[in-house]
Amino acid sequence: MFKLRYFLLIFSFFLSSAVSAQKDSSSLPRVVIDSVKKELKAPVKKDGIDLKQGIIPLALMTYGIVALFHNPLNKFNYNVKEFVYDDNNSHHNKLPIDNFTLAAPAVTVYVLNICGVHGKNNLIDRSAIFGLANLMGNGVGFGVKFISHEVRPDSTDKYSFPSGHTFNAFLGAEFLRQEYKDVSPWIGVAGYVVAAGTGYLRMYNDKHWFNDVVAGAGMGILSTRIAYWIYPTIKHALFHSKKISTIIMPTYENGYAGVSMVHYFSPP
């Protein structure tokens, strides 16, 4: 039986190791401000297009689509359901934490930066890349859901294919890997462990078939990789040499919490 705490412990271990490798700071607000200022000065990093990186996610997506129409693969969905759901008595032991683990890898990118572990891109660029990946992937994903009309294993609706939770989890995991692959490959591995756990939980909770999860994973990975490939070109086309600086910070004063934003445009 799958033990959720195992991959959560591994995830925590990798992150704590990465954070402990950085210099300690006595003032968290000062760390946050200095981290943001430093990152805003950094240029967007461009790796270039590597079509080989699209092979695995495309293969996962292809499997998911073919399984919709291929009887042997469709039968395998039921075999996985029997193993994951029925044999584990999930009828009485559902774990709805997949609503939180789907966002964990992406949130970790920002948590690590706040803690002083700097990633590949600055705050604005990484956020734009993440938003672009979500815009492309979720747009396609929701469209496919309405077209496929795949019934969920628990028969609650006809929007089973592909798995949106798994898509977002793997999109975030690839986002985490891209930002921190030069810091430590284990950070990306931890993100993928959590993403895989999210996919498993979607089947464990009887919300998705195996091919839904596989296709969602492929779509999430590919969306993020495409966003990293095309973002430098989009940024150059939109802003050219203009410098844009934005700092968004949580605030707390006299018992009231809020958000403050400073946005500065400098002339070209």
C-alpha cells in the first residue's frame, strides 16, 4: 500500500538540505527584500530549444490518448483501479490532500527564494514563465476535457481525461527542476516525487484512470518546457531593452495584513 508520508519526508529532506547549505540570516524580512532586489537585476536565462526534451512528455500524452480507444490499454485502466482503489479499501480511507500537493512543487520555488536559495531566473521572469505554462497547458487541458467526455471512475462527471491535478503537479515539478537544476538535481527529484504522489492519490481517491494521470503528467511537463523555450523571445518582442522592476511584498501593521507593490519603469 502506498505510504504518502514517505514521499513527503523525502521532499522535506531535500528542501531542508538545500536551505541549510545557504548562509544563515538573523532577519527574515531583510532576507526577503535583499533576495527580491538581487533577483530583479538578473537577466532571463535562455537555454535554447532542445526537441529531445519533448520526447518523454509527448510519449506520455500519446499513451493517454491511445488508451481512450484501445481496448487492451483501457482494460489495464481497470486493473490499476482494482489494485490501487479496491484492494486498498479506499472507499473508507480517501486522502483529499491531493488538492494541496498539486501546488507544492511550484510553491517551493518561491519558498526557496525567500529562504535565500536563488534559482535560475528573477522573480518577474520566473513568474511570467510559470503563468505562460499554465495559460497554455490549462487552456488545452480544459478543451480536451470537454471534447473527450471521459467518465470518471466514480462516475461523478465526464471530465476525467486528462487529470488536471496531475497536470498542475507535474507542471510545477518541471518548473522547480528548471529553476534549480544548476543548484542541485535532487530538488527537482523531490518535486517529481510529490507530483507522482499526486497522480497516485487521484487514482487512490477514485477520481482518475491511469491514462488520465499519465497524459496529465506529460502535458504538465511539456507545457513548462515550451514556456521556457519561448519566453525569452516573447519578452524581447514585448519589452526590448526596457527595464521593469516590480516588488510585491506581504505587509502587516497595527493588526492589519495586506499586500504592497512597487512598480518602476525606467526609460529605454
